[in-house]
Amino acid sequence: MSSISFSFYIPRKIARIRSQSYLEINYSDLYQSEHLPIDVIISPEKEVAEAVISRLEIPCAFEIETFLGGKAQLIGISIDSSCPVINTPLRQLSQLFIDLNAIVLGIRRNSKLFVPDPDDQIFDDDQIYIFTTLEDRIRTLEIFGKVIKKGNRFVIVGGGNVGLTVAKKLEENKQNKVHCKLIELNRKKAELAADSLERTVILHGDGLDLNLLEEANVSQANALLALTDDDKTNLLTCTRAKTSGCELVLSLVNDSSLNSLLKPMGIDAYINPRSTTVSSILRHVRHGRIRAVYTIGDAEAELIEAQVLGTSSLAGKTLRDIDWPEGVLVGAVMKGNEINIAKSNTVLEEGDIITVFYNSKVVNKVEKMLEVGINFF
């Protein structure tokens, strides 16, 4: 297909690769222009596996995405009564922590996501989306009562491409010696995992089997990762692990209609493989000033990363002077290599990179302001 698109002079060619063997270094020459003219290789399983590993870096987060060249992140966390700044207006937070490079871009309350005003408060049981630099990430989470506890004891359920890749990446962690056990129902996949992994203990059986979960010592695990290709199996496995005393459970969830069940079922974090794959593709698509688009939740909102051009109506204006639609909030502005959380008096200049969080209802208005449609995606 990519070779056909080359014949039609398609400027950028992206190929989806399922077989992990084609990602090995001995196949690298295959994708050169004289063989297969492919610009970008996308492996859905690899992208999902990397998302799982990224999530384990911040176990207290239910959603994470990286922006601005890896220097900033959007982090979704759940708020409970132990949060030190609960019932505090957001405006006051910015006054208390003047030098903090972080901003609350979205709040989900009673299953509805909205862009907050400065006078809005954070309540118990809210889910919030924070945009922060990597340098201020730990401090930001501590302000909201979250502590990053990195574990080294993991149980993986599902030895397919995703589970196997995650196990390999965990084994590669030399700084934190990992103790990992992998449960796989299919005997051939279990044998393949045993041959491919060095330090991971392979258990052949059903991840829903309580006796097998006990054998895997799930009650002492820092996290159980349900990574099969069946949503119901993943969710039920997580629920059983949680009731057995597992510290954290993470599930792959392909069907977004199940999202409303995650919190009642005690699921700490989830990853939607389709959304993860789409986001990875969007990172490699460059059109006008759009650099990346990330869909949040069940298409409730988006966070876009865009460059300000000299011909833009935004250039030369302060953020307060721009007539943004309701439900839009600028997260950060990167000038050169310096990233700062957006302020009302921030002046946008040619070459600046901005991140904009907006409700899905105003997509068309945001597109018009940025003078490039997102429909090309």
C-alpha cells in the first residue's frame, strides 16, 4: 500500500506493522526509499506497551500523555478527601504556588468533563487533568496529595504482543530490579513467552482463576496489568486482583462504552489501545501549524499542540485579548526551549508552540481560530 501511495506522490507515508519481528534492526533497510518508501512505522502493540510503562511511572494517574518534545505532560488524577487543596478555588492555587509550572485544564464531575474557571473549586471524587512540566511533575502531584511510588513487583495477565513487550521492557529496567510474573491461558503463547523472557516467571492458566492469582502472589504485587485482547476478561481480572489486595490494577479497554464502569469496579487506570494508536499517528502528521492532537476520555475534549505563525491572527496578542470560545483554555506556551504555563498577559509570538485544551463541542471554532482543519486526520 505504501509503495502504491509513493506512485501517487503522497508526501508522507505511514505504515502499521503488526508483526514485532519486522521492527527488528535486520529489517531496517527494508523501509528505505529504494525498497519500501515508508516514512513512519507504527506498531500498535509497541505503542500500547509504551503507554503501559509510562503509566507505571506515575501509578497515581489514570491518564498520561506527553507534549512539547517530551518536556511536559497532561496527567489525569482522581481527587479524594485527603487532597490538601480540596475546596480551594483554582485562582487561589496560582497565588499560593506562584512559581509552579502547572495548571488544571479540565475537571470531570458526575461523569461530565468541563474546562474550569479561575473561581471553580476541586471537590472530593473529582477527576482532574493537570498540565505540567516534567521538572515540576513531582511537586505538582504532591500539592494534590499524590505521591509517586514506583514498585518492582508486577503480575501481567495476557502474554500476547502487548503483554510480552511490556514484560521485556520491565526486564530491561536495570535501575529497579523487577520481579514479574506473567499469566497466559494459551499454551503456545505461554511457551513463547518462556523462551523470550529471561527473569519473568510464566504461569500457564486463566487469569480469572483465584488459585492461580494466589500462586502469582497478586496480593503482594505493586500492580496487576490486565493486557489480554478481551475487555471483560481484563476488567474481571482487575476486580479479582483488587479484592485480593493488589495495590494497583490497570486494564486495557477497547470499548469506550465501558468507561463508566471502571471507577465502580475499582479500576485504577486504563488504556484504550485505539486512542493510543491514533495519538501515536497524529504525532507524526504535520500539517500547517498543527503538531499533535490528543483525544481525552470518550472524545469529551482534546488537547492540541500548535505553532503560532507570523500570519496568524493570534500572533502579537496577549491571551486575554484573544476571543477564545467558551470551553477553551491554553495550557502552556513554549518560546524556544523555555516552557511556561499560560497567563492572561502572555504574548503569543511567531514561532511559539502552544497547547490548547478545549471541549469537543467547540472543535470547529478552535479549528477556525488556528486556521487549519483537523478533519485531515
